[in-house]
Amino acid sequence: MRKLFKIWLALIILILPFITSVFYFDMLQNKVKVYKFNVMTSEIKNPVPPGVVNWFGTDRFGASIFMESWHGYRITFIFVIGIVLISFIIAVILGSYLAFRKGTADIVTDGFLNAYYFIPQAIVTYMLLFPVLTAIKGKFSYDMPFRIGYMLVVIALVMVPTTMVVVRDQVKQILNTEYMDAATVIGASKTQKLIRHVYPNIKNRLLIIFVRMLYQALMVLSHISFFRIFFGGTKTCDGFEACLGNDFTLIMPELTTLLGFHMPELYSSWWTFMVPCTFVVLILIAIQMLADALETEYKSM
């Protein structure tokens, strides 16, 4: 009962903000509340700290930082799921293929991954995304749909190698059992072995791998935002007044993008960074809780 409670609690933490965000901003078509003050007459100026006009404070543009983070949550949620789905499907296909290969294939794969493990995925992702997602002289070389799609595919592919090996080892473990030898004797093909015998026996493990990949994808997104690679692209401002002192404009208020965008304000307007950071931390905690609960459930079976 306690294990199921953890699973349901984690799912509620992950899904409830997404559903309410979609309902409020998409179905009801509400917008992020913006507080504007007369610079000449008002003593209050943006960014406003928490508790003055808003419980969580505002950013330099007057937008409620809580609502902006809540607004970006649904974008992050969908994008992370998309990344993991693509990466997971490719990793399962390649991992299953490699499980049937022996000798040289294992040596080459393990040799490559031993080196790949020591390279931070955020660095690899940054090098691949920077030329496409960064505006040159204020103009992008590619349109928004292409930039988002490119970002989705690149992060998914960067995550494939490490997941592929985990899947390969899980498939190999089943292939080395005695009843798989019996399946070979009666003439079962590789596809039949995978579909009828291997995948049903590792479905719980694959689910845990999928959940842990959500954590991995969100971490990569968060890390590259600190390198100024934002969701939808990074565009420099045209002059001081246009950006109110920041070197970059915010194209789309995705949750991890808010982290990187507001990071320079950590020591001046700390709430603009801490509120989206709290959202991200809660997501990571919920994902880890879900993965641990599934792991415990799997071991008890």
C-alpha cells in the first residue's frame, strides 16, 4: 500500500500542474498576469519582491514569476516526454539488435561508451545546438518549428548510447536463459524471441528505464539553459532598453529556459530564479520517487 501511495503521489505531483496549466492557459485562454507601475509616480518598481503585490514576486517585465513558471510547465512536460519517447524507442531497437551480436560488436560498443560516459551530455548537446539555436546579429537562420524539432531530436540522440547499453544488457540476460535455448531449438526467429519472450519479461525494467530517462532529459535541458541555449532559440537583445539590462530575450517561457534566463538575477532578484528552480526540483523529486517506487515494486515481484 505504501509503495502504491508513493507512485500515486509522484504521478499527482507530475500530472496535476500540467492538467491545470493546460486548462487555465489553453482552454480558458488566460494569460500570465503582468503588473505595471508608473515609473514617475509609483514607489514600486519591477521586479517586485514576494509579498508586495504578489505572493511570489514579479520579474523585470512585471510578469508574475509563479504564473510564468506554471505557464512554462506544460511546455516542459510535453517536450521532455517527446525527447524520452524518441530516445527510448531508438535505444530499445538498437539495444535489442546489439544483444544478438557477439564478439567485435560488444568490444566496439563498450569501448565507445567507456569514453562517452566521461563526456557530460550537456556539453555534447550544447555543441550540437549552438549553431542552430543561436541568432546571428539578431536573426535566426531557421524558423521556430525547425529549431524546436532539431532540439528535440538532438537531445534524444545524445541520450541514446547510455540507454542503449542498459537495454542491451537486459535483453542479453533473458537470451542467456535455458528456455530461450529451447525457443531457438524449435525455430523461433529473433523477432519472435523479442516479442514473445524477451520484452514481456523485461517490461517492468523498461518502464523504470523510461522513468529514469525523464530525469536525465530534464537535467540536460536545465544544464544547457545555463549555457544560454534556450527553448526555441537564443536571441540577443538590440540595445540596453530593449532587454532592461539583460543580454538575451525570452522567446518562449519554458520552465528550464526561465532558469537560465533569470540566473544572472540570483543575487539581485533571487525569486525570479528560485521559483522556476523550485518547480524543476519538485519535478525531479517526483520522478525519482516514482522510479524508486517502481524499482521496489519490481524487486518484490
